[in-house]
Amino acid sequence: MTAGYRKAAPVRPVPLGVRIFPFLSWIKTVNRGTLKADLLAGLTGAFIVLPQGVSFAMIAGLPAEYGLYAAIVPPVIAALFGSSMYLVSGPTTAISIIVFSTLSPLADPGSADYVRLALTLTFMAGLFQLAFGLARLGTLINFVSHSVIVGFTAGAAFLIATSQLKHALGIPIPGGASFLTSWAFIIKSAGQTNGYELVVALATLVCAVIFKILRPRWPGLLIALAAGSLLNLAMDGAAHGVRLLGELPGHLPPLSSPDFTLDTLRMMGPGALAVAFLGLIEALSIARSITVQSNQHINGNQEFIGQGLSNIVGSFFSSYASSGSFTRSGVNFDAGARTPLASIFSALFLAVIVVLIAPLTAWLPLPAMGGVIFFVAFKLIDFPHIKEILRSSRSETLVLLATFFGTLFFEIEFAIYSGVLLSMAIYLTRTSHPHVDAMVPGPGDPDRQLTEISQTELVECPQLRILRISGSLFFGAANHVSEILEESDDSDPRHLLIIGYGINFIDVSGSLVLEQEAHRRLKLGKNLFLCRLNRDVIRFLAHGGFLKQIGENRLFATESQAISRIFNILDKSICSTCTARIFEECQSVPGPGQALGKSRNNGRGR
């Protein structure tokens, strides 16, 4: 065997049992050490999700306990059937705001009808996600621009903050009001602000910020809620109109059933697709961000299946739509989690906490919850990435702003879809305009390798034009390239050489462009030549019969070979009066005042 090479190890197929039950692949690694680490990480996660779950449920327009239910059942299913060792699922701000914006025009938030629709929305979103996973569409998420996510989350932050002003100010904003309507109502009713509720909200917010800065590993949100509750008791806020959350049901998630009537399913379809789409983007992006530190491989399709099953099962246990959580997944990894058991332990600990401390929530002020949600909303705004996008790319800035303002002023699923479609349109526009550059031998290179004419002061050969195409030559780019090739006749070059090593993909439309250009030039007494096409492109042209139509003798392996052959058919009378003389072969033709064979040492033009 040749030195330096080793025979690649055969790829072992994944056993069928592991493909159906992914947890079988990591359950064997569990031991006393991993159990201890996962227990500690799970306990930390349970205390963090307690205030978050209540906050997210309020954002979604659901009774507070539904946020805790969504953090008990779905994380267990996602941990067992997903692929990430550290991803923690449950309620999130982004999903919660979509649930609220989708359902609030259809039913009163918090009502029985609203809950029924939320469960149906969750079930349908899970079906979409499961279908995407089974169809192995995990790679589709890679085509969603990061600017869409940044713009959506920034817009969602403003919506979330606006929705909580009614708790912080004590102003009864109508449920389901739009962003502009809510602010118009707030400005009009500013004189009705309850000062006590405002003080509790601000104190809670300041406390959360202080703990985030000084003690980021402490359960700052939980401490902030406790501080807001104590301040409210000290001020006797209840006597001054400060509203309380009320006692949560101290029991485990009850069984439930989505609404399977055809009208309801049809009505929930668009919103469910938006929930499914954003949930998958969120979960997969979080899982992949953690792999940078953990070096673990993530299976996107399996993650789709895990998220889909978690929502389908969760909808029968009073859980609304869930996804991967940025905060809890990061804390889970930082707390030393070793296996997905940490996520399962977190759900179990939360179930115990819900049963034991549910009566204490009766003293929790709504303004304190509003202060915590303000803090969560502010953290959603990704200022560093927004600044980078605004500075670096106009097209990405357009996507960011379109998604951001769409989130504020239109239906939230419309904002997501429009952002995604705009990203795809920009991507397709870029790929449909491959770079076509005129080339000449570089004067600064001793080997006279070809370089872009825009980077030199040389002129082109009057008889041979050399173009390099960089990009895919497919149906979307065919018209663009065809127009450029026709425009290359303006200087009346008799011969055209296309350097094609930058053509990484070609289809029938692209092949027809080359074939038709060859025929068009032939009718005009001109020629088209090709060189340095990659193997796949040559194979496609040959199998489709395009290469035969173009002329197999017009295909060359290198620029040197192509220029040498083409030079032999150039009009030497033109060469003798030419002052460009950019190729090595040009020196063999006497120019003005030169004898035959006399040459100047200008190097080689190949």
C-alpha cells in the first residue's frame, strides 16, 4: 500500500433498534458518575424553568400552569427521541408569541376555547415536524437565513414587552390588540397607571438585571420574583390594586385532547406550520451551537422526529407547543450534564416542585411577572448580530428589517414566511448571476498565469477572447450567461474560449446555452472553445449529447493547450499589425518593424 495512505474503515450501518429508539445509543454510557452529574444539572434546570414556564405561558395567553406542564412532558420525549445529548426542550418565548398571535384573534386568551385551540395547534405542529423528519428534510433548515431569526426575535421582543405593559402599568389593554393599537391605548390611558404595580415591576426588573450581571449562575429570575413578591407584601400592594397571579393547581399535567374537527384543523394549519418551522429552526440551531463546545454530532432528521413526537405527545398532556430552549440548554451544558437524562431529571424535579410549592404562587404579583418578562424580552434582541448585519450586507439588512417590521405590524407567520421567501429570493438571485470575467495573462506573474483583465492594464487579444465562468450554470443562470456571451461579440472577437473550472454544476438549460452559443458563433464564422471543465460537467455534456454538438475537438484540458491550438487558426495578418501581443505565441509572428522569428521575451501566455 502506498505510504501515507490508510484504508478507510468501513461505515457500519446504524442498527434498526437504535434508529427507532435513539436513546439505546447513549443509555449504555450511563454510570454512577454520569448519573450524579445529570442529577445536579437537572435540579439546576428545574429551578430555572419554574419562573420561565409561568412567564412563557402568560406570553402565550394561557393559564400559568400550562407553561409548567409544557416543561414536564415534552422535554422527556425530546430527550429520548432526539439526537442531542444536551438540548433541553420546553416552552420558549418565540413559540409562545406565535401561539398568542395565532390564537388571540380566534378566542379570548386563557379561556377554555383558547386552551383547546392551543392543544390542537401543538398537535398539528408536531405532525408537521414528525413528517419533516421522516421525509429527511433536516437539511432544509440550512437554507433559512440567520437574519430571519435575528429579525423575528427582535420583533418578538417588542411584542412581548408591549403585551406585558398592562401588568406593569395596571392598564387594561384589550386582549388580541395589535402592536399599534396596544400602544395607542397605552398612550391614551397613561393617566390610569397604577404606581404600585409600576414600582413592583421595576424593582423586579432591576433585581433580575443585577443578578444577571453579578451572579449569572444563580437562579436570578426566581430570586427577582421572590423580591418582587416581598416588596408587594411590604407595601400592602393588594390593598392598592396590585393584582396577584393566584394559586396554581398543585397536580401533574392532566390528560387532554386536541380538537380534531375538520374546521378547527383547517383553521390551525397555517399557524401550526409556522410553529413547526420556527420550532425546528430554534431547536436545531441551539443543538448545533452546543456542538461547538461538546464536539457531538447532531442528526438533523432525528432532531425533527424528537421535536415532533414531543409536541404530539405533549398535546395529550395539557402541554402547548415546545422547542429547544437557549437558556436552559446552555445552563444544562454548563452545569455538567453528561447525557439526555439531565433533561429528564429536570422534568421530574419540576413535577415534584409543582406539587409542593403550587400554593405559594397565590402571593406572586402579576407586575413582578411582567418585570421578569421584560428582562426575558430584552435578552431576545441580539444587538451584536444586528450590528454586524447592518454593517456587512444590504441584502441581509433588507431581510432583517422585513422580518422585524413584519413581526410588529402583520401576522407573525406572515413575517416568518416573508423573511424566509425573501432570503431564498436573494439566494436564488445570487446563484442565477454567476461571475463572468474576461481574462488575460498576468504581467506580474513570471509564468504569465491568466488573471482578470480588470486587475491589469493590458488589453485583450483582438481575435481571441477568454472568459471565466464562476458559478452554477443551471436554468436560473442560463439567460444571464447567454446575454453575456452574446455581448462578448461587441469587440468582434473571432474566437471565444470559456474557462470552466468554476462551473460546479450544470443542467440541461446550461448545456443548451453552450450548445446554442457554439452554433450561433459557427453561423457567424466564429468559434467557441471550452477548457478546464470539471469531470462531472464533462460527463453531463457527453451523456446528453451536448459535447458532440459543441465539438469534442473544441474541448481542452488546460489553458496552455487551448491557446496553443487556437493560435494556429488565428488570422496572422491581424497578428502582424497587433500591438497587444499578450501570448507567448504572438512573438513568433513579426510585428511592425520586426523580422520573422525575432521575439521579445515577454514570458508565456499560458
